[in-house]
Amino acid sequence: MAALSAAHGTRDRVTPRASRFRIAGPNETDRHGTFPDCQRNANEEGEWLEITSEIWQVGGAGFTSPEDAAVYLIRCAGRAAVVDAGCGGHSDRLAANIRSCGVTPGQVEYLLLTHCHFDHTGGAQALAAEFGCPVVIHEQDAAALINGDSQRTAAHWYGRSMQPLQPDVMISDRTHPLPLGDRVVTAIHLPGHTPGSVVFQVPSDGLQVLFGQDVHGPLHADFGSDALAYRRSLTQMADLKADILCEGHYGIIEGAEQVRTFIRSFL
Ligand SMILES: [Zn+2]
């Protein structure tokens, strides 16, 4: 696919391409990914990486904190959704990055959580309060948040405690449509890494963009992981035929074949 170019106009800082993708996961390698020629930009308020003209990375390593999983922002026809929230140690920075993309609190329809893990949800409380948006998670991962379960959320892996959080919307269907402006974001339950892991898919700029935040796992008894379900989910995820995969720790993978190859490499 042709290079994904910036459409934000003049910015005062542009990070060289070689350093755009910072890997925070335990397997710190780009062996799987073919990364797009995205443009990372900044203004006086914050930093972001443009993925399509409607989708940005606004949090994660290199944006907020190395311990944060990637945080993505979607804006369609003036309505916005945030995918995951990081650990919460740099919530002010994350909020500033979201605002720097031109998104105001009244525009945010959802905070979409891919699963309960702390590096994706520790900042959910603060982000939802800042933007006044409902927190969405699959019902099978909801209890870990409601109970502040530091084992299921892996908060103790980060030397932290999970603060109890009551989600506003609990997905229970295999697929669940979430209207967003002139678009629909589709939540798809793909368990394995955790029981309530979901991916979100949305069309943008004529491409299918998939938010699959911990495609790579890992699997662990603390998480309630299910190896068989994980393998089945990877196969189903590969069959979604996404053109761009926005991952939690591996960056952004571009191209339908590259996305499929990346996903299937974990089978
Ligand atoms: Zn995880």
C-alpha cells in the first residue's frame, strides 16, 4: 500500500522514521511487522502518530510511557473513541495527546478496552473521567476490573494494585456493533489471551483497520488464558482480512498479507 501520509499540516517536530515504532513487549523485535510509513507529529499540546486520516496512536512507548500498551484514537464524523488507556501513570500526557488530535471531551463516545490487563486499563478511570465517556469491555473480563483483581489484570506484574473500576458497557455477544459518527466499530470476541479479549475493527480511508492489542499473547494461568481458544481466535483474526493491524506492543502492521502473516506467526 502506498505510504500513509500526514494530513495535519505543519508541526514543529517530526520524529525520524527509524524511531517511530517503539516496542514495549517482552519480545522486542520487529521480526513480524512491516510497518507503514506513518507520520509521527507533535504540536505544543501533544504527540501523535497518524495511521489513517481518522486514526492515530496517542499512547504507549514513545508517547506516554514504556510500560503502557499502545493507545489508539478513532474519530469519524466528529465522534471519537479511544482504544485502551495505558497504565495510568501518564494520564495527563495521554489526554493532551488526544486533545492535540483535535478531539474534545464532548466528542468521545467510548473508551474501548480490548481486555482487562493493567497496561491497557490502569489509566481507564482517569481517561473516562477526563473525557466523560463510558468504559466498554467484554463481560468475561469485566469482573477483574470491578473487583480490582491485581492478578487477573496483571497489575502485580507492574508492582501495582488494580483499582476497582465499574465498566459502563459490558459486551456479551460474539460480535457487537458500536456506532461511531458515520461508521460502526465492530467488537469481536476473540478469547484466549484472556477470557474476555476482544478486537475492534473499523473501516477508514477505504481500509479495514483492526485493533488487536495482544495478538502475541502471552498465555498465563494468572490471566485465565486458554491455549486452544487462543489458537482458534488467531485463525479467526487472520480471516478478518484487515489491511492494517494496530497492535498493543508490536506497533502497526500494514498490508493485508503482512497482517495475516503476523497474526499466523503466533499459531
Ligand atoms: Zn494482555
